[in-house]
Amino acid sequence: MPEIQNLWPGANPVTVRASAVLLGDSAYDASPTEFSTANCSYITFYITYTRGGQGGAVSMHFEYSPRAADAVGVENWFRMQCDGCETGQAGSDATVTLQRSTVIYTSTGDGAENVVFGPIEFEGTVERMRVACSETGAAGKPGTVHIVAYMT
């Protein structure tokens, strides 16, 4: 495996979401933190989730923008696509179903649980990102989530 150089000019790690209670009733963060990913090739997220009640789960919308700032009159934010949605067989064309993805982490027990998501590769084509989160497992007893990212 080739050595990966840190081409991103900022400091790692980046706090994507400070540890805080999630909104209940499946409501997503109204103003997720935006952060620059200019000149970044890879990003890896380190997520710590603590459930608030039995069956707790956090849903995350990873959103990307090809623009350094919002532009009037055009779409600025895009969600990641579904991976592995392709169907087909040898000797025929493939059909690809394209859908926006939501990443869901469901707790396995009480206490803080850590999970790594990534690395995601985008070879400098994404200028900024944000991650909107929601409690979707135990909506009446929301948990907390903390997310940091490392970029190379």
C-alpha cells in the first residue's frame, strides 16, 4: 500500500460535531458545523455515540459541497450515494439504482461506543462538508454523539 501524505493544509483532527445531546423525534441538527475539505484526498470519521435509552441509534447525513461557499441559484449540498446498489449479470448491461444514503449506528449496549467510518476518498473534488445527526433509535430518550475527522 502506498504511503499517504497529508496534503490538507489544516490541523487534524477537525471537530465535526461537539459532544452534545441529539434532537429527539428523528429531527436532524438544524445547523450542522461546516468544515473545509479543500485539497483533501481522504477523510476518516471517528464517532462516539452514547445511547440515551434502549435501542438507541444515531442517523447521520454526510453532506458534501463542491463549492467553497454557498452560491445563489444553484444546489450547494449533496448527500453521499448508496454503495453497492448495482445489479446485473454477465453479458448484459448493469442497472444502477442511485439513492441518497443515511448512515445509521445502532448501539450494542450502555456506555460510550466508538466506531470508525471511512476512509472516504474524494481526491480534492469536495470543498467542504457537514454532518447532520439525529436520534432515530430511541427518539424519546436521545443519546449523545461526538464526531471528529482526520483528513489527508
